[in-house]
Amino acid sequence: MMLVRELFCGPGLKILYGLSGIDTLSLRLLILRFWVSIIIIIRRRNIFNNNNRRNIFLLIIFVLALRLFFRFFSLNLIIFYFFFEFSLIPTLLLIIGWGYQPERIQAGVYFLFYTLRASLPLLLGLFHVYSELKTLVFFFFDPIFLSGLTGRIFLFCITMAFLVKMPLFIFHLWLPKAHVEAPVSGSIILAGVLLKLGGFGLYRVIALVPMALLKISSYIVGLCLVRIIYVGLMCCRLNDLKALVAYSSVAHMALVVCGLYTYYIWGFTGCLAIIVSHGISSSGLFCIVNIFYERSHSRRIYLNKGLILISSVFTLMFFFIVCF
């Protein structure tokens, strides 16, 4: 029982007030969220210089940061679900309102409907959890011993929304389009926080159906390994820097899914390390790609070569972020 509660709530859980609390996972993701917000405000100086609806932009960033703050402090699953879905609206406004290309409308539609269609099974799964356990607070969860087809359907319902958000291979088509068409602020939020919410949600609910999880974990791990190889080969033929960073994020988050579905404490610890490190590195990479685009007006690899002769310090920082 203590191991299960550790998996649900993480080590070092501190109950703050009522249904709010913080543990190691939520604290680190909250710090990462504020770091990402600082990067966004610094990098969007052209909005302030051109007065491109800067007050609305700051309001959207503030609302998104406030909703994420409440989500990371929530111990109730239905409150977490509400703030999880509410974050779609500010991100969609960022993509549509401050995107670079006319295709940003299509990217926003992809982003919205891919995530919304997968969230309905999660809501139905939450109703079943409440009917079985009479509570939706993480700390009081017990495993629901469902096996066979019923357990697999229930596991599909409570995890599909998070797997699409990460995203899982097959359901990943919204991510590269949203990254490429979004402004740098939208890309940083997607890579730095919203992709990590999928891992955060799986971290909370993955141990509800241990029997069904152990039955299908090998298939999910195999799919993630195929995803890493296929996306890695796809990255070898890309010459768009922003698309390259987006597809590499798809491959990196597959390691998080593999670690979570091992149902082992080392896998959970490794997932936490990957989530935090990838949030920092991917945000920095999107920021650097935007710097390339502002100076050369192109994201092509071949048109941005030779930068080491102009700015060796900047190239060294780029190398460190790639290695990180």
C-alpha cells in the first residue's frame, strides 16, 4: 500500500490545505513552469517593441501560469482534469494569435481536436474510479483489480488523454504541425510544460489497474521502441530546425512512457529526470531556433551554417543545450 501511494503522490508529499498538496514531482514541474514563463517573456521582445497586443499576450501567459499552478497543487483528480483541459484554450490562442504562417489555423484545429477527443474517455474513467473508491483524492487511492477486457478498456480510458498529450506514436501528428506553425512562445509552452503534463497525469493514475497494466506493458514498450527508431530515421532527413526539434521531442518522450509502463520505482525516477531535463533543453532549443530565424529569416539547416565563425560563444551554448 505504501508503494502504491508513493507512485500516486510521489515522495515527500506535503498536504498544504484541504485538497491541495505538493510533492517532488509537482514541485519540480512548477519550478520548470516559472522558468519557461521567464524565457517566454524575454524572447518575445518584438511583441513589446511593435506593441503587438502585448497586454493580451501577458494576460494569456499569466492565466496559463495560474492554471498550471493550481493543477500541480491539486490532489483531486477531477480538479486536475478541469485545469488539464483548460490549458488548451490559452495555448490555442497563442498559436492562432501570434503564429507566423496562415497554416496556424489548421495547426490549432489539429491541436484542439486531437486532445479533446481523447479526454472524454478519461472523464468516463474518472466516474468509474469514483463509483469504485468513493473518492478522487490521490492519497486515498487503492488499486482497482480489474483484469481481462474490462481492465484493459478501463486502462485505455484513464491513460489515453495523457498518451495523446505526450504524445504516443500514432497519435503524434498534431505535435510537429503545432510546433512548426506556433510562435516561439507557443512552442516553448508545448515542449516545456504541456508535453510534461501527459507524464504527470500518467504518474498519478498509472497504478490504478496494475493487473491490466502488466498485461499490456510489453506492447506499449515495444511500440515506443519502434517510435524511437522511426522518428530518429525521420529526423535524419529533415532540414527544418524547428521540425527537427519537434520530432526529437516525440522520440524523447517515448522513454518516459517506457519508464512509466515498467511499473518500477527506478522507471518512475528516471521519468522524472527525463521530464525535467527535456523541459529545459527543448525550451532552450526552440529559443535558439527562433534566434536563427530572426537573423537569417530561415529555419533551414543549410542556410544557417557557418555560425561558429560569427559567434563562437553562442554556438558553444547551443552545443551544451543539445548535449543536455
